[in-house]
Amino acid sequence: GGSGRNAIELGRHLLKKHDHLFALSKTHWRMLAHEPGIGTAKAIRLSATFELARRLNSLSTPEKHKFNAPEVIFNAYRHRLASLDQEVLFVLVLNTKNELLALEEVSRGVVNSAIAHPREIYHAAIRHLGTGIILMHNHPSQSTAPSQADRELTKIVSDAGRLLNIPLVDHVIIALNGYFS
């Protein structure tokens, strides 16, 4: 705010003057800077915020993909996971079209293990109204071979998914140069 108006009043004034938020977002910062209470610094920040919102809205992200094959998961997340120096387990919550509803970190472990329980895994699926899940984790050793603990977790989560009618679609282990599904 400023010039006798608080931030809310100033915001309402700008919205009224420009008819709607979209029109305001297209206003050049130099025009906004002439508004009483805005100034150059606030105008630039406001314009930058609108630009960031536009860019975020137009991104082609992995979240837009159908996760119907392990190589799609690998290509979308390998750089994010392969560089981690401890095991991290994620759950991808899917809708009926295998599109991503949510990606949540379930467990962060040590160099060679991450402990998780089906209740934490399925909590995300239930919260986001998912109809299927994919487990995904890294191996800091860069080996894609599943450990006995990986196999046991897959079985336990798969059994729990059958009871909840939210199937485990896949469990993908990611390393920099490969994956195991």
C-alpha cells in the first residue's frame, strides 16, 4: 500500500481500473509505476510475478505425461533422483488415465535404505483421490538391482493396494543410466 491506501484497497483499485486480473497482468510495469502507491520497484515486482505465473502455467512438465511405462518415469525423474546421496522413496498418485495427481516424498533414508510403511504411502493416494500409485526410489550406488527389502516393500504395498482398491501400478528403481521396474 501507500498514498493513503492499504495494500488491499490498492489491489481492489487496480482490479477495478483494469476490469480483471488478466488485463492487469498484461499491463506494462511502466504504466503500473504511475499508480499512486506503487512506484517503480513494486511495479517491477508485480510484473515479474505475473510473468512467473505465465511461465509456470505454460510449462510442459512430467506431470502432464501419462505414466504408463517405466521409461516415462525414468526420463521424467532420473536427474532429480540419480544425484541424491541417500535413498529417497516417492509415491506418484495417479488418476484413472495414469496421469499424475501428486508426487510426494514418503521416506528419506540412508545410503542404502529408506524405510516406509504402506499407511504413509497410501495416505497420499487417499488424500488426492488416486486410483493407482507408482513407487519410485533411487539407489545412490547407481545399481538398479532391487534389494530384498525393495522386493518385500513391493509385495506389502501391492497387497495393501488390493485391499484399498488402489493398485500398485509399478515400483521403479532409478539410477543415472538405467532403471529397474
